[in-house]
Amino acid sequence: MPTKDYYADLGVSKTATPEEIKKAFRVKAHQYHPDKKGGNEAKFKELNEAYQVLSDPSKRAKYDQFGAGFDQAGGGGAGGFNWQDFAGQGGFNNGNMHFDFGDVGDIGDMFGDLFGMGRGGGRRKATRGEDMEIAIDVPFMDAVNGSERTVRIEKQIDCEHCHGSGAEPGSAVNSCKTCHGRGQVERIQQSILGAMRTVVVCPDCHGAGKKPDKPCHDCGGKGVRFGTDTITIKVPAGIDNGQRIKFAGRGQAASNVPAGDLYVHINVRDDKRWGRDGDTIHTVQRISFKQAALGDKVEVETVHGPVVLKIPEGTQTGTVFTLKSKGMPRLGRPGSYGDHLVEVLVVTPTRLSRAQKKALEEIRD
């Protein structure tokens, strides 16, 4: 079977940026959405599969290296796995080579990752929907004070008409006749090791073990559909760039299993007024030679408002003053704050009057 070309499915190049991939998916998903007149459910599923892989940096890297299918599951597959390489490392061999599985135990464990099978050769059943990741930009002061925002995410959601059951409201739900309510069916496959028994998710009930007498007319009995989910994100005070917030159960919905989780990555914008290192704020305060020599009081802008800093006489350039508890809030510790460090930079005058020069010379002498 030829390897799927996810880039071709979305109509983008292999060097496409995440934004280009997202834009291409939205256009094509709108075109082929099964709820639309003239939509194509099979094509829509292909687009969704392609997007799920190419929108995830880790999955995309594996796909670029190995291709689709078995390649994603175990890093090999029909196009990427070299049996000779495996045999050369003591896995097994033919002819003059020996069968030596060492301490791997059940042979199903050894091939589990490669073929998507669990212990004993049974194919693993999905226990929940796919996780999702998004990123939002947060202004610096929103990271100081905390904020709240609403985002709209296009993803698989529970069907609103049947509430995820897959059944037309009022219709009965009975045991699946294909798997007799087990949610799994057995298959016998011929392999290089002989006949292998596998247990796979039932193709009729998708692992639920039951089917509605009358499928939901909105989702076709799947219980899920492609739609928009509105999520309110509360950005906590003190959050730092690169941290993330988890929303359990707000990822991709899936038939007959709980939805995945949503991870929101936070990008805190820089602010030219302050530098940040964790919960510590850094600034540079320029003072004149006179202020450094004789001392003075200067106003320093902090994230909590202006603060008066006393400059003692004889202050040297590079001196660092600490404003206690005037830094960033400590995440998860209400009422606790980091410090604000102020580095003093003495500005040397470049244009002096004759009188000023004379005064300095007298000081020097």
C-alpha cells in the first residue's frame, strides 16, 4: 500500500509553516465538511488525519522521517523497517541465523510498538481522544496581574443533537451484532512467523460494544462532529513565557471514549521597560555624576507602580539596589512576590562648560 502524502492532502509544501498548514486545513475542511451540501466525509477524514499529524511537531518529525502507517507507531513499517538490520542486532534470523529473543518475554510485547499491539498480540484500543496544543500571546502586564480571555478552537466535538451517544434521541441502543457486545473482534493474519492472532477494535461499533437502532442524523451515529469549541482561559498572575495550562477533557472528542486534553502554551511578550528572570525584575537606572557623588532620590518604575529609590552619596556605576517584593508574583503563591533589582549607571557628561571643568579640576587637585 502506498504511503499517504499528508502534505499533498492539505495542498502544502513540505516546508510549510504551522500557520500555512492550519490555514490550508481550514479552507479544505470547510470545502469538504460532511455537514455541508456537496461535502465528502471520506475526504474530510483524510484532511483531519493529515492535520493531526502535521500540526504536531513531534508527529510531523516522525512522519517526515518514516512516513505514515506503521512508521508512526514504531519508527519503522513497510517503508522504513530493515529486517536485516534487526537480525544483525540479535533479533532473529533465517538460514544460518538464529532465533534469539533474549528477555523480551511475550512475542506480542516485542512487536507491540511496531504493529500497535499490546501484550499477547491484542491491538490497543483508544482510551480517549487526541490531546491538542495551542499557543496564545500574553502582554507582559497580563502576566503580572493575571487575565482572562476567550478563544475559539476548531476540532472534533460531541454531537449536540445526540449529546455524544450516536443515537437519534428516543431510539434504542442495542448490543453490536458484529462483536456481540465485546467491542473487539479477532483476526488471523499470516506473517513471517506464521499465523498470528490479533484482537482489533470492532469496525462496526468502534469499540463501544453497542449500536443505536437509529443513528443520529446529525453525526451519522459517530457521536462526534467537526465544530467550534469556545474556551475561557484564565491566565494566572506570575505565569512565565513557555509555561502551559492544561484543560482536562477539552481536546479532541472521540466516539465512545472521553475527550483528550487541551494544552495552552503561553508566550509572554517582552516589555522594553523591564527585564525578567523568573520572578525577578531587572532595570537599569541612569543617574548623573552629581547624583552619584552627592546622593539623591530617584523615581523607579516597577510593575506595581513608581517607587522612590534613595541613591547614597559616592554610589559607583554598576551598583545594584534591591527593591524587595516589587518583582513578579510567584505563581501559585498568592501574596508572594519576587524582587526588583535596579542597576545604577552613572552617566559621564560629554559637554562641560568652562566653569564646570574648572570645578572638576579643583576637585581632582
